[in-house]
Amino acid sequence: MNEQQHTKPDAVTSPSGVGGKRIAIFGSTGSIGTQALDVIAANPSFFSVEILTAHNNDELLVQQALKFNPNIVVIGDERKYSKVKEGLASTDIKVFTGEKSLEEVAAMDCYDLMLAAIVGYAGLRPTLKAIDSGKAIALANKETLVVAGDIIMQRAVEKRVPVIPVDSEHSAIFQCLIGETRNRIEKIILTASGGPFLGRKPNYLVNVKREHALQHPNWTMGAKITIDSATLMNKGLEMIEAKWLFNLKPDQIQVVVHQQSIIHSMVQFEDGSIKAQMGLPDMKLPIQYALAFPKRIANNFPRLDFRKMNTLSFEEPDLKTFRNLALSMEALQKGGNLPAIMNAANEIAVYAFLKNRVNFLDMTDVIEKTMQKVSFIEKPSLEEYFESDGEARNFAADLIKL
Ligand code: NAD
Ligand code: MG
């Protein structure tokens, strides 16, 4: 069988024979993906790995596959197919390639839970396919909800599949809401570290270079989200992500800068009581929680010691300097296809910044102009979300002359 040409892969059963939840990691070579594999390696009786996918890091994908022995791997870049096939020649692991196979594999029977850890818009279709196939989702890919949150959550309800957040803030809120199903949320408080340029002003930011923006004070993450954290776009995307995950109105979502990243976020209830979830900043914890939910698994991650923690500080975000957050609030308020337009323009702008094609502040201008230009649709269909994404990408790329 040539899996490359094979359009409808057959369902295959677990070769590992180990019990526990069967996990598909979409985006296994990324920051979230590799940390998830660490969690799984430490808990072989809880999890088995059934699917691994990567965009173009063939070497790491092969290495991961040899270690975790999944049923299937997908290498997005078709030019890397033969390398992966060769690397796994001594195994019976099936190898697929191309964008379409991500969706086909997402629809297969061989797994229980998808960890959606692809970065950006590219994660939307496979995640939707997994939901339509009745799979539980551990969601790291926030862009999926930013683009088409109403449709994603609606489908999840129809299919009765849980969407468990991996993003640390949303994991915190999710954990605070356990046992509170009958109680109304007054508001949620999303904490933001403020990123590497907290306190800086535009005259400084205009000269910021790629390497500097890639240094985050508290978290080590993929390049795109690291830049999003430096511009505060990440917090904006998270506000929209929270709206859909927890069915909130825009004015129920507040952002507060909390530099130490110890309180991962909070929920305030109608009686004024506030619950917070805390811990050292370590993505393995929300990843493990989402994979194991509703169980908590013992681990030896470093513990927070309050006796050594003498300051927890809070301040308002500077919306005048970090205008991406203000634009996100506008997109959150107006809704429709505006968040999808903003997200697409942001992906193009971040990509251009990472290639040293635009400066730090230009990113915001590109996003703002694109949001003004692409036609607003109040209640888009899925197709219209896709079209808005494409239109916004083209417009933003033209602005930058990519
Ligand atoms: P990353 O860049 O480190 O990894 C991205 C993964 O997606 C890689 O495996 C890559 O091969 C794959 N990928 C990239 N482009 C693709 C494409 N076009 N098609 C298919 N696969 C593709 O990113 P990351 O930091 O792990 O982030 C993943 C997602 O999780 C993002 O949506 C991010 O916002 C979210 N997230 C990450 C963190 C973190 O700590 N890294 C925290 C919260 C949320
Ligand atoms: Mg986050």
C-alpha cells in the first residue's frame, strides 16, 4: 500500500497494547507537542501515542515515532515524505503526507483524544474533523477558536465532545469552574505576563529586533506565540478564545498584567468571590491536566513555594502602546468575521517580522488596515470564515509586499 496516494486510510488498531487513553498529537514537533510527549513518556500506563504529525521537521518526527511507536505519522511537507518513510522502514508505522491527510487521519478510529497543537489557522480543519468524528479535544491551538469559535463550539456540543483547554489561562479558568456548573460567572480575569517589553513605549518598540522579541521572560514557546506575547496579541487572541470556551460576553473578560505568571487566571462569581489557579509557569502542567482530565496525575514538576515568593503584582495593560490588544478588544466586541480577519493579518505580519521584513510596530498597522479593508460579515458560514481568512492574508501580504 502506498500511503502517499491512499486518500482514505483504513482505521488501524493500537499496536502498543498498553492501556489508557489513545492520544493523537497534531503538531508533535512543536513546543506543546514535545512537552506533551514528555508527559506521556512519564505516564505510560495512562496514555499511548497513536498519531504524530509534523509540518517539516522530518528528523524529529522520525525520532519521536521510533520512541513512541504510533500507528500513524503525517509529515505535512510532501518533499519530506520519502525521508520519513525511509527513517521508519524498519517499523510498521504508516506514513502519510500532504495537507489533506491531516484531515483524513483526524477522522480515523484509532485514537480517543486529539491534542490540537498545530500553530495558527492550519490547525482549524483537522480539529474540526476530529470534533465531527466525535473525538475529545485538548486544545492548544487558540487560533481555531479565534477564527471560527461559534462553529467549533456548536459542533462540539452537537457531537458531545469535550474541548479541554491547554492554554494555561484557560486551563486555570476551566479548573476554577469545576463544581460551579450552576453558578453564574460575573467575570473572568485573564492574567498576562506583559511579555519582554512590559513598560516600554513606542519609541523603544520601533527598534526592537526579532532576536530580542523572541526572548520571553517566563515561558519558552514556539516563535509565533512568542512574538504574539511580545505584542500582547496573544492576550487578545486569548480573550476571544475565552469567550467561546466559556460562553462569555465581551465585557465579562478582563485582562490584568501579572508579571510573575504565578496566578494563571481567575474567575469572579456573582457573590464577588474570586477563585484563582496558581503554580509555577510550566506548560507541562496544563498539558498533563488536559490529557488526563478529569484525573489529576501525581508528578515531580517543581513546586511553588510561597515563602520564596514575596511579590505578586498586578497592573492595567498599556493599550496605547500595545495596540494589538486594543484591536483584539474591538474584534471581540464586533465579532462576526472580524477576529478571523485579525488573526489572518496577524499571522502574515508575524511571519514578515520573523523574516525581518517589517518592524515591530508595523505589525499593528498591517493588522489594523486589514481589519478596516476586508468586508465585515456578521454571521459567517464556515466557508465565509475560510474566505475571510484568505482575503485578509492576501491583503496583508500585499501591504507588506511579501
Ligand atoms: P510551535 O511552532 O513550537 O509548533 C507548531 C507545530 O505545528 C509543529 O509541530 C509544526 O510542525 C506544526 N505546524 C506548523 N505549521 C503547520 C502547518 N501549516 N500545517 C501542519 N502543521 C504545522 O508552536 P507551539 O508553541 O507549540 O504552539 C502550538 C499552539 O499552541 C499555538 O496555537 C499556540 O498559540 C498554542 N499555545 C502554545 C503555548 C506554548 O507554551 N508553546 C502555550 C499556550 C498555547
Ligand atoms: Mg496562554
